[in-house]
Amino acid sequence: MPDGSIPRREERPVARNVLGGVLLPCSMAPLTGYFRDGCCNTDAHDIGLHTVCAEMTEEFLAFSKATGNDLSTPRPEYGFAGLRPGDRWCLCAPRWEEARQAGSAPKVVLAATHEATLLVAELAHLRAHAAAGG
């Protein structure tokens, strides 16, 4: 800044989850989220709507790979180790809904799933796929 001050980081409002509470972290290992902050936060630039905190399953990873988004193969050039069953990941809401309709949806951590997901998926469907303890 010309006056020597440090620019303030733009603050995002407190994110809410699909249950109406404060959005909880999804995963720090692997580090996930559109902002790579461990949370399924979003903003207007996130055209994929990476808002569903999903627990990966073998079935979903195979479905995702077969439909053009290989999440299981490591991509070291992007710092991506690949996902394995049990990993939590901020999944694109439209992909989750597509997988649900195909019978391959992974479990969802409701408290860590951003409320913007409700633009794409119904809460009843998310609840039906709720992960244990999440």
C-alpha cells in the first residue's frame, strides 16, 4: 500500500452448514476445500460449488473416475496424493447429487457441509447419506 500499511485480508462472513450451525472443518489431511483451508467454504468464484464434506468410498471413487473426475490417482504435479476410501473431501455439490441419483453417493458430514449445497441437493437426501458421527 502507498502509505506503508498492510492490506487487510477480506473477511468472509461466518459460514453455515446445512443444519444451520457454524460450518465445521472437513479435513486437514488430506487438506481440502476450495480455499484449501480444510473447510468446504465457497464464494462466487467457486463455480464447482465444492461444498459437500464427503467420506470417500471405493464405490464413489470408481463412479467419479468413470464419469471423468479421477480423484484416486495421485497427481504429484498438483500436490495431490489421490484419495482413498475413508478420506474426507470437499466434493462439488452437483457431482454428489449426480452420484446420489446413480446410487453411488458417498456419506456426508452434515456439520461440515456448507449450506450452499442446498441449492443443488435436498436436505432429506443429505440426511439419508449422513456419515456416522459427522
